[in-house]
Amino acid sequence: MNEIAKRALRRRTVLRGSLCAMYPTLLGRSSVAPKFDRSAIVLGRNQSGGPVLLPQRPRMEHAHVIGTTGSGKSKFLEHCIYQDIADGRGVLVIDPHGEHPGSLYRSLLAQLQSKGLVGKRKIHLIDPNSPTHVVGFNPLARPDSETDISVISGVTLEAFSRAWGDEDTTNKPTIERVLTATFGALAELNLTLAEAPFLLDRKDQHGLRAHAISNVADRYTRDPLVLFRIFNYPTRPAPSGQDVRWGVGEHTDYGFLTILWQDDVGGLEINTRGGWIAAPPVPGSFVCNIGDMLDRITGGLYRSTPHRVALNTSGRDRLSLPFFFDPDFDARVQPIPGLPAPAIEDDRATRWDHASVHVFDGTYGDYLLAKVSKVFPELRKSVL
């Protein structure tokens, strides 16, 4: 071979190598074997004989297998499941067809037995229809002590809401409130949904309601102080020669929450950061006042509402119907731990009683009696 032929051969060799690197399937396989992903599922091989892979990450993130009947969906899933088991990866298979001869469950089990994997891998078979073995599932079970009860009851309520379908349960606040409280109590007492009817039994034939009241750790409202009052403010002129403008002076309510209905006479005023404003009656509505204990338990995130009532000179008597919801008399109300509340202000100089609810130490009963004694000193002498 002369020199010219040698140079031409070298050029062809270099060119072929370049083309092989750029187009391996066109001119032959690359001399460098591709890196094989051992966690991937092998679906088959391409035209050049290389594996077609389904990586693990997209399978873990989301996989939705669709297709017409007989298109191979079950076989595809069986293929993936078998490889997972053969490679030692954990997998959970739920087959609604169960013991049906053509079910994925039976086909997969037969394949594992034929490959000798039944004795090499831990395989647990669970049949919910089995009359000899009961499969337990408690959606109210807490995975650990750090999981808040409200999370358990909220998730369970969401599941029940979905079971209702298109029915809008937001228009039924009573059922949501009852179910949330029921789920919370059952979860805290380590009970299951099977005990729910006993907890809702008004006659408490099994004693579960009494047990729950005694053991549920809702220490603030286990036995709340609940008070409904009807106040009448008779109309009268302001005394002559005296600066009398108020039927009830400035104060805050002591407990958690006050729900107030008032007639159309008016006179209620609220103290805001911008000063005093009127709270005129709105037909078909209630006024909700935040109390001192809600202020305390939220670390000042919700502030108790200073309010007063103007002297009634309208010519008609005024009716006011408050419902007071307060903590347990013996409860020591403390701030909720971990609540991202704003910095507590020292508002003793501006509060009507010159006292801060955040520095008080004692039970709610102590707080209540101290306030009542200050507002009604004669009652303190004769009764308290």
C-alpha cells in the first residue's frame, strides 16, 4: 500500500469513528457501554439492543397507567412489580379483583412462585374478606406523640366530607363541629371509629362520655362556665347637673368569647386603636366580643374588646342578650406554646382596670372573682 492509500485509510477511520460517536445506531454500537440504572424498570429493548428504562424517580413522583381493555395495563404493572420484588425493593399491591382467576394478584403470585422468590422475599398476603383474619385500620391513630390531635381530626373530617360527594358541608357547621370534636376525643383516648356511637349516646349507657369528659386533655373548656343573660336598659333622661353619659362603663369581658344580640335601640360602643366607635345593631347578626382569656391564651394575637354602653335616652327600653363562653373555673389558662404571636404590649396604663391579662397567675376562677369584686365591691363584702 502506497503512502496515498495509507493517508486515505487513516482519514476514513477517523471519519467513521466520529460518525459512530454521533450516530451509534446508524453505523454500529458505541465502544463505550452506557451506564445502566439499576433502580430503573426495564420495559424492553430498542432497535440497537439497548434497554428501554423507566427510571425510579418519575415512578415515585407520579405514574398513571391508562389504556383500553386488553391493551396490557395489568401486564405492564405486573412486570414493574415483579422487578421491584426481584430487586429487593418494597412494594404494596392492592388488587380489587382479589382471588379472581385472571387477577393481577394471582398472576403475580404464580410468577413469584415459579421464579423461586416466595421463599427469598418477605411477602405478606392480606385478604380483607377473610373470615378468619380481621384486618384492622384506624384512621384516628396518631403516628407519634408529636402529631397534634387537630391534624388527625381534620384529616378524618376531610375524608368524610369527600365521602359525602358534592354535598357542601360548609353550610352545615353543626355537623362539622360535632364530628371534629368526636374525632378529636376518640383520637386522644386511643379509640376507634367503632366507639363513636357510644360517645354520641346521650344516655351514656356505656359510660364512654363520662370517661371522655374526665380524660380528654382539653383543660380549658372541659367544664366551661356558660352564662346567658337578658339585660334591660330602661330609658331615662340624664340626671340634671351631672355628667352621666354611660349606662355601662368601659370594660372587657373576662372569658373566651361573648356572643351578643341587641335590639334596634343601639348604644354599644367599641374602643379601637383609632378611638371609640359605635357598634350599631345590624338586623340578623350578632356581635362577637373577644374576652381576656382568649387574649391571654393567644399571647395578644387576639385582643380583648374594650366596650361600653351609652345611657339610654331613646324613649324606649333597650334589650341586650349576651351569651358568655368562659374557661373551666379551675383551669390555669396559659399561652398556646409555639404560637407565632406578636410581642405582648404592656397595656396596663391604657386598660380600664390597669391590669395586664398576661402577667396574671392563678386559675380562671381567681381571675373572675377578682374582677367581679372590683366591679361590685359590695357583693364582695356580702357574698365573696
